[in-house]
Amino acid sequence: MFVTDDHFPRRSDLCEAIFHSLRGDALAERGEFGRAEQAYAQALERDSSWFYHHLRLGMARMELGRAAQAKRN
């Protein structure tokens, strides 16, 4: 069985995912964890394969006091 390009995110999706993840990092640094959570969720919508998006979404949720949700990430 061959792996086709359909199994990988498009380059534009990867770039957008990184943008949203970096945006989340900046928001989290300012203590805006609710907005950071949204940015990390947007990153995951575009690329769910990179662990960093999952990690940072979970960390933002921990800061918001939502440990149960954070553990799922």
C-alpha cells in the first residue's frame, strides 16, 4: 500500500497551524489563556499531527482550571 499526499496536511494548512500556535503562545505569555485556548484549537483544526498544538492546548486549559479537559489533550 502506498501513502498518498491525501494522508498529509497541505502546506498552507501547516503554515496556518503554526501561525495559530504562535499566536496562542503570545496570548498565553500575556495571560490571556481563554484566547490562547482558541488559537491552539484553531491550530489543531489545521494540523492535528503535531504534538505541540495538543500540549499547549492542554496547558492553556490547565491555566483555566479545566484539568479534565486538559488531560484529554
